[in-house]
Amino acid sequence: MSEWAAKRFWTDATVASEADGHTVRLDGRPVKTPAKAPLVVPTAAMAAAIADEWQAQGDKIDPLSMPVTRGANAAIDRVRPQHADVADMLAEYGDADLLCYRADGPEGLVERQAAAWDPLLDWAAQTLGARLEPRTGIMHAGQDAHALSQLRGAVHALDAFELTAFHDLVSLTGSLVIGFAAERGAHAPETLWAASRIDETWQAELWGEDEEAAAAEDHKRGAFMDAVRFLSLARSH
């Protein structure tokens, strides 16, 4: 039965252990992904979170209220079968990382970027062995090949569930370094999100906040926090 059936068809969602992980059962029937694969996740904590999402549904299923279930589906149906391609795509962010492209003015923005972004680049150099260099302007300038190789290797080392979360951490911020800082708990997620939005925050302070842009920003922030939580659940034991 498709997990995205329009109406609720179960009473109880429970967690069960499998030989290769943990799953969720709806009135004893195992949940499957949209591609009909068994929904087996790496930790009991993630399975419990998925069961809670299913249990919280009303008469009709709302997939948007189930971020952990959606993340698990993506890991199993999309990321795992093409792990190398997804990792390569994300690693490419290193050569055009948000943190490396700096404004040439005004002075306040230049200082704000440097204060938030320079320490993150230093952290990447120390922790990941990858020194990325900042430059002024938006024209692309390639980074050191060794640094990019180090980053690529670290991306490929993530498993399918970790990589699923990492995809959102990187794509939502435009920064491979911020993605790794979130993945490794280098700073609070709110601090990292704020660092990724320095340009947008500056513009809002200068010209005023646009209601539609603010709503889109809030949605992206929520997705970033969901990815942080998904990654934590993937590693909880």
C-alpha cells in the first residue's frame, strides 16, 4: 500500500527492529517508500521519529508535516542508488563556496562577511585540511586542487542518510564549508544559518523586509533545521 494514500488507514504506528536496521509498522504492516522499497532506517531514534509523524496524522495524510519520513524516503529511493553522483554534485560547491565571494563594499557589509566567514574558512583548513581562499567580487576563480580533493573525499565518506541531510545543509546555504560545520557540530545551527544569510540580512536592513521574501526565508530556515535534526537522528543510538 502506498504510504502517500490520501486517507489514514491505520490506528497505531510502531517501531520494529530489522536485521539491517529499524522500521515502522502501521497496524503491523511495514511502511514502504514511494518506490516500494522497505523503509528501513539506521537508528531506532529515527524510526521512532517517523512513527511519531505517522501517529500524528489526522484523517488525511499531510506529507509536508513528515520531514523525517520524507528524508528517509529520499535516502533510500534517490540518494543510495546514486550516492557517488550526489556526492560529486555537492563537492562541486567547494569551488564556488559562498564564503569565498566577498563584497567590495559598503564597509559594513565587508566587515560583517569577514567576521562571520573568515573563522569558518579557518575551521575548514584546520579540521578538513582544506584551505579555501576568499576573493572580492562574483567572478569565479578556482580553488586549490588539494583542498577540493580533501573536501570531495569527506563528502563521499558520508553514508546515504547522512548525505541526504548534507544535501540540504549545503544547497540551502550555498556553502560546502557551512554544510560541514553543521554536520560536525562546529557551531549552533542558528549561528550557521545566520552566517549564510548575511547578504540577505544586510539588504533587508537597508531596504526593509519584503513579506514574500521573508516567508520564503523562513521556509528555507525550517528546512535547514529539519536537515540538522535528520542528521542527528541518523547518528543516534
